[in-house]
Amino acid sequence: MPRLLAIFLAALLSPLALALDYPSRSVRVVVPYSPGGGADTVSRLLFARVAEELGQPFVIENRGGGGGTIGPAIVAKAPADGYTVLYDATAQSINPWLVANLPYDAAKEFRAVFLAALVPNLLVVHPSVPARTVAEVIALAKSSDGLDWASSGNGSAQHLALELFRASAGVRINHIPYKGGGPALNDLAGGHVKFFFSNASASTPFVKSGQVRAIAHTGRGRLGSFPDLPAVGETLPGFEAYEWNGVFVPAGSPDEVVGKLNAALNRAIAHPSAAERLAGLSVETRRNTPAEFSAFVASETAKWGKVIRESGIRLD
């Protein structure tokens, strides 16, 4: 009997012991986007700090393709031990509504760890556009047959921001999807299209150089990088449209692992060098718990699901 009791206790306590020792080897961080993009850049910045603190390598593995579904599918099938981590973005709350036969259940197969970054979009226009405020953009749209408005692709976060704006303002908009934000920004600067909700990190250089003009941003309050720029929500109360990044682990991962990762990531965003770099990228950060991030993801998923249903967005 004592031997059986010892075996039972060992089986019961070994997951806890492993979690308390976490990490005892390198951790794989799957980023379902290409190297050099916003999510990749921020993930490398944060996990370099986490690796330094926890004493083990956190190795970024870019697994792009499939509209952002390949990386999450890999992590969903990984052991729930904290050694395979997903660094995903807004697609986590959009793809469940847009992608047929999604190879994972986003609501059930992941555990939220940490909201890493909030990147507002900028409402940017070609300098020839006479409107200089959100109210003037709305008035211009109502006096026309519809404004030609770019997005970075059908079903993208910027497309959804456009549809939310259309519904909130009650205006007509002619959606012009591009294959990425870069081509859309270049055409905006060239005057081939006049309006665009652009990721703030990508569009800031265009605004600073005067190639495009920023009218508002889609976050809350004021941005550190553009302190005089109003939020769209100051004209359309409740309007928010962020691109966000966050950290997930497979469902069933131990509380101790989730807690240790969350604490290390909270310290990473607060580190002076990281905070300065993130602010320069127009990235907003805030301390948060796994429960708060889980609630945020649920809210975002419900919000964008409503926009997708009401606007009838379908992937090509």
C-alpha cells in the first residue's frame, strides 16, 4: 500500500513540479505571420526580455500562410506543457467567422496568457482631400455616391474597421481591397485612392513625411506618437478598432506556467528599453492578467462577428 500511495502522489505532483521548474529548456514561440511584420517585431522584442529573465531561449518560429491559420493549428495540437506558445493577432478573433473548416476551435483549444500589444489604426487620407475632421469625412461621404476607401485585404482588420465605420456613421463607402497594407499606402500617397484605415506602425512614416494626412485614430484617448490627433470615438462614441497581439498556450496548460509567463511578459512591457521601442512603433501596452485577456478576446470575437454578419463579408 505505501508503494501504491507513493506512485499516486508522484503522478499527482509531477505536473506541478514540472510547472514550478518551468522553463527548464527552450520554448518554441509560433508566430503565424512573416518575418519583419508587426507581430513578428513585437514578439521578438518581448520574448528577448522574457528569455533573459527566465533563463531559457524563447525561439521565434514564423509559420505564415493559410490566412493565419497554420500557426494556431500547430499549437492546438502541441502538448499543454508551456513549451509551445502561440503569439497571434487580431485574426484569432476574426478567422472563426470567416474561415470555413477552421482546423481548430479558437474558443476551446487555447488558453489566453497575455495581451501584448494594441495597435490602433490611423484614418489617413490623401493630402488633396478637403476634410480635416471625422465629422467632415462623414459629411463628405453623405454628399457623395460613396468614398473610395482602401483596405489591406478582404476580411482584414482594416476592412473590418472600415465596415464598422460605415455602419457607425451611416455612410456609403466603396471598398477597394489591396493585397496588403504596403500597396494600399503607396497608392494612397500617389492619389490613386483617397481614404484608408492603416495600421499606425506602418503609416506613421508616411504621415511624418507629409505623403498622407492623418485625421484620427481608432484607439482610446490620445496617442503618444500623435498627441494632437483625436480618436474616431470622440465623434462616433464607442468606436474602437485595434489590431492586437497576444500570447496563448494550448488549453489545459498548468496555471503555474500561465502565471509565470504572464508575470514575465508584464515585466517585459514595463522595461524602459522595450517600452520606448514599443511607443516608437505606436504600440499601446497595458498590464493585464490571463482572465482579463481572455475576456478581451471574447469581446473582440463577438464584436467582429457582428460586423462580419451584418456587412456580409466573405473571403474570396
